[in-house]
Amino acid sequence: MVVAIDGPAGAGKSTVARALAERLGFRYLDTGAMYRALTWLAMKRGLDLGDAGALADLAREQPVLFSEDGRVWIGGTDITSSIRETRVDRMVPVVARHHPVREVMRERQRELGRDGDVVIEGRDIGTVVAPDAAVKVFLVADREERAKRRIAERPGIGADALATDLRLRDESDAARMQPAPDATEIDTTNLEVEDVVDRIEALVRERSAA
């Protein structure tokens, strides 16, 4: 079974998806980490982040790997911590906006998603990557709440800088940030993580029974 969780930055996708996968015994696939990994490797190799063709070739030649314990690997290096660095964070949207890059990444995501039960989170999972997912969820939250969450995740970055980053992310994601017609929307603004996980687990159980 594939569970697709989409939504904007700060809506709680990663936290909820990770907790849900652990509860259900499913694998967890963080598609955002894949773009971060590619960005990290491209910067390390000094590639032009505006060169869509070169980036797509790199993504094809160096597929992102996930270990059983959730570590992220690319080019033979464990970059789980490195991809959360501010310098990578700022450049991910530049890399992810290239259509050729997204095509390569989507195919890799589909490949990873075909192997057993999995929770996949991202921005276009239910609409493009896994349109046949058994359960589709679209998480939303007020921008103020999303900004607070981002600040909590990245205490080393100023609030103004994070607010600006969130606004730019929203603008960049707008074109593909649409819930699938059959997705269940959950507003996480005033919900605890466990509450959100409970709701999605109920959907999974319901679909499994059906």
C-alpha cells in the first residue's frame, strides 16, 4: 500500500509521515530529502545550479539511496545531516524547479515506492508521483503556524529570513501545490502530531478493510 502525504512547507508532512510509517510498520520516503541530496552533491561538485541538463544527468547517474534506518546516501556518502545545512536549504528550490530534474526524481520515487508498504511525502505525490496511491492526504496550516514550526526546526536562522524563505517556497510551489481530487485535506494548525497520525491511520485501516 502507498500512502501519499502532500502539503506546503511547515504543514507537518515529514513529522507526520515519519510517525505514521513507524506506527504502521511501513517504510518512510522523504522526497524532499532527495532534492536536498542532489543539491548537496551538485554544490560539492561545483555544478551550475541553473544547468537543468547537467543536474538531471547527475540525478540519473547518482540515484539517492535510503538505508533501512532512514539514512540518506548519495555518491557513496551518508549526507543525512549535511542536507539540512542552511546553504543547501536555500538552494533546493533552485534545483527542484527544473522540469528535467523533477522527471528523473519522480521516476526514482516511483521505483522506491513500488517496494512494499510505504508512506511517501512531498508536494506532488498524490497527483503525479503516485496517482494510484491507496490513501492520499493533503496537509495544510496557517502560514503563521507554519512559520513558527520552521523557526523551531531551524533555531539558528533568523525569523525574518525564515518568513521570507517560506513565502518564496509557497510562491515556487504554487504551480504544483494542488491536492488530488480524491485526497483528504487535514488542517494541522491546531492539531498535535498524534491527532493527525490517528486520522490518517483510520483512513489506512478503512481502505485496508475495504
